[in-house]
Amino acid sequence: MAADLHPIFLVEEALKAIGLTTADGHCLIPGNVLHSWVVMAVLIFLAVKATKNITLVPKGLQNFFETLIEGLENFVVANMGEDGRKVFPVLATLFIYILFSNYEGLIPGLDAPTANINTTLSMAVFAFVYYQYWGFKLHGISYFKHFAGPVAWLAPLIFVIEVIGHFARMLSLSLRLFGNIKGEEIVLVLLFILAPIVSTVPIYFLFMMLKVVQAFVFFMLTMLYLKGAFEEAH
């Protein structure tokens, strides 16, 4: 019975059909990587379509992406000041990629890359390295003051606590996104088995909104970590 309920993912099955499999019959390329490629291909296609015929009065895809990017940029600048424009391209890329990755899981035969801990942890590690990079770039060796606290004699203890706290951010970012997206997919599967139409359709649209929230939470937390790295230590 368990084998009958195992999800069938079209991209992986297509690769298996052309012989790209391991010795035990599994797909040669990890599923989360394959579905990440699907998201990237879709985003590249949409970007080309949106910018193919740019007009002064935007419409269609151009209007959608201009509205989305302008809204995100205004949010970043409102919270970080003009310095936020330096990191906005990376923040916007994270948000859009996570959003489309989350939505991929709602399409039958596809899977959300963000429902895999390897994907979310990779993004969390990148976010960690990225804001630390800006901290050292802007403040040099003085950036270590962020880890020392305001009281000199407590600095050794505070430093250890701060380092642990910063590494915990990676765990928090990755597990929060992974847990929510994976949990939503499990709930959808269970509801579809128990009551295919009555329960699945309403919760489907609820999850469409929640997937936006999850992408925004990752985006916002990364922005706040960057804001902290940009600020002078006190």
C-alpha cells in the first residue's frame, strides 16, 4: 500500500525513461536539484518574456514584475535606508526563487525544492555567509564588536553566545521554511486521500497564501540580518 501512495514526479520519471538512473533504479540527479532547475527555467522564460518588449506603460508580465520588485525594494529601503539598495538584488532573487519553488509543490507531478532540507539549508548558509561578508566589508576587523556586547568584562562570554546565535540563524531559516512547506504538502496528500474535493480545494487556496508568507519570512529575516551587519557596533 505504501508503494501505491508514493508520489510520482514527472521530471524524475522522464530522466529515468531515458536511462539516467543509478544502479538501484533511482534518478541520477537528486529530485530537489531537478525541480530547482525547473524553477530556474520558468523564471528565465518569464524574465525574457517580461523584458522582450518593454513599454513606458507596463502591462502583463512587465507590470507584474515591476510591481513586485518595486514593492520589495520600497520595503527594503524603508527598513534599511538607502544602503538597502546595495543588497536588494540578492534579497529580491531569494524571495522570487523561494516563492516560485513553493508554488511548484502545488502542481501535480512536480515537487517544491523548498520541501527538501538540502535546498533550504543551502539558501540559509548563503544568507549567513552573505551578511557576514557585508559586515566585514563595511567594518573590517571592527565587525567583531558586534559579537562582544556592550560590557568589556563580559565580552568573552557574550562572544561565544553571539557566535552560537549566528550559527543558529542558519538552522532556524532552513528548518522553518522546510518544515512549513513539507508539512503543507503532507497535509494536502492526507486530505486528498480522506476527502479529495471537499477538503482539498479550500486548503489548497489557503496554502497558496501561506507559501507567499513563507517566502516573505525568509526574505525579511535575511534583510534584518543584513541590517544588523550594516549597523555600527555599540
